[in-house]
Amino acid sequence: MSASSGITVSPELTSTFSTAVESQSTRFLKISIRNESLVHDASVPVQGSLANDLPKLQEILQDDVPAYVLAKTDSANEWLAIYYVPDSAKVREKMLYASTRSSLLKSLGSTLFNDSMFATSKDDLTPEAYNAHLAHLAAPKPLSAREKELEDIKAAERESGTNTPYEGARRQASPLVAGHGLNWSEEVEQAVKSLGEEEDEKVIVVTIDVPTETLAVSTITSTSADTLKSALPSSEPCYAFFAWNHSFTNPPKRELVFIYSCPSTSPVKHRMIYSSGAALVTQGLKTLLSSSSTTSVASRRVETSDPSEIDEEFLRSGLGYDSAPAGATGISGVEPRAPLPSEEKKAFAKPRGPARRRP
């Protein structure tokens, strides 16, 4: 296989490595680049453990010449790739070895290599250096800010022996929205159910309590479609459930419209959380109101990055009612647009045939 540098693996190297894999008796294979090819340079047999055999590399490596070393680990059929590029090596050689290393493993079979090491001097290839490398691999991975926050909460719970507000929120939450970790608090559930049973136009503004990933009621406001914008926060994302009585269908309908508002000035982290949870919140809303006989959930979700643009016309367009005047009912109860005068059907006029020729 050709590398990005144009260097190829020699047939001899391929054969030597295959034999080493089968025999399990070779500890190190030193590989060099010569004449635009990757070639086998030296072999070291297995004598002890990998850590104990590492000092043998001090004898076959040069202080200022790069090389690759394939090292058999102490586990069967697992190899360690060592990239030895001394700081004192020539710049051209550093670039050549750096641009060829990925293709070396692909050519020999990357599935055999479960680990790799980078060395810039022989001091990086001692038993102590290898043990430090293994300790680094075994160390716990760094926690994200979110993971660190959860760990601190759990630690506080263990120390106090009591439930924290976080745990209480989790216990009171209903996992209607599964898959993203968002939970519906009992307060949100009851507010939405009440909205589905009432007749007035109201909006419930819901926010996400980020530490607990739980939906919480922010405000409940009586409003109309044209005054809805004033009930939504102007600089923070939110979900809004708006109970809308309208006559854009025949018969008139009361719908619960799910609105996802995410102003462009919202923090990036919050925008990502709200965006990824919107679809599942819609699903949870339909589940919650599936038995409601007076209010149905709108078939579409309305989204905006500017809450001030929301009014009746905006909702009509977002829900597909922008061209539905009073009249006969069409598909899904939506009244079709009346045809324009120019669209009225006319009788088909058969074109005249060619004139007959007289004999």
C-alpha cells in the first residue's frame, strides 16, 4: 500500500512480519526507510517480558536516525507500534517518517496493533518509560464539566447521607421523554393536562433545568396568537405549549401548538441541549394528551430564532394554514384554497387538423 509520502512496504518486510506473528518468538522488528521503501532492518528475539526486553532497543537504534519498531506485547497476537524520531534527526527524515507511519500499519494489518508509543530519544524507550505509558493508559479519563458536576453531587449525597434537590427532582420526574435524558416534572405534566381540558387560550413556557435535565414550568399566561410573543423570553431558549382556538379548519379546532424558541443570543450550550431535545418533547407531548378529547396536538412543530416575529400569521404559515380560507374541507380537515379566476377549468379545445388537398 502506498503512503501519502509515496513509500511502500517491501515484500520482504511483509513476509518477515507474517513469520513473526505466526512464530510468536520475535520481540522487536526494526523498520527503516531505504530507497523509497519500508524494509526490515533488524530483529530481536523474545527473552523475557516486554518491559525486560526494552533495553535491547538501545543497541539497535541510533541517536539521530529515525526508525519504526514493531514490538510484540506480552499478550498473544497483540503488537505495539513504536515511532522513534529523535529530536536531532534531519528535518526531511522527520517529515518522511511522520507521513509514512499510518500507512505502515495499514499495510501490515492494523488490527494486530492495539497500542502505540512515540519516542524522541532512547530515554523514552526504557522499562520505566513503558510502565509510565501503561499507567497513563489505565488512568481515569478527564471528566467534562457536566460529568464533574454530577460526580460532585453524588459525592455530596454520600457524605450527607440524604437526598439532594437533584435527587428529588429525578424522583419526581416522569421519563416521558426518553433517550436524551430529559424528564417531565410533575408540575409540567399537570399544567399540560389542564391546558388540554380547558377552553381558554393560554401558553405554558417551559425551560430545562440543565443540572437535572428536567423540564420545569417557567410561566403560565393567558394570551392570544397576536400577543403570544410577549410571553416568550427574548434572550433564552424555551419550549412553549400554546393552546390555540382557531377557525382555519372546518370545523374550527382547538390545538396545542408546540413552539421551540431559540434566540440567536442564547448560550451555545443551552441551544444544543434544547435543539437535541425538541423532537422527543414533541413525542412526549403527544403521549401525554393522547386521551384528550377536546384538544389535539398540532401536526407540526413551530420554531423561531426571534420570538418577536410570532403572531397569528406566523402560526398559520408554520402549521400550513396560510392558504386555507373558509369553504369545503380538504385533506386532514384543512380547507383548500379557492381557485383563482385564471385557474378555472376550460373545455378542452381539439386542435384543427391539416387542410385537405384537392386532387
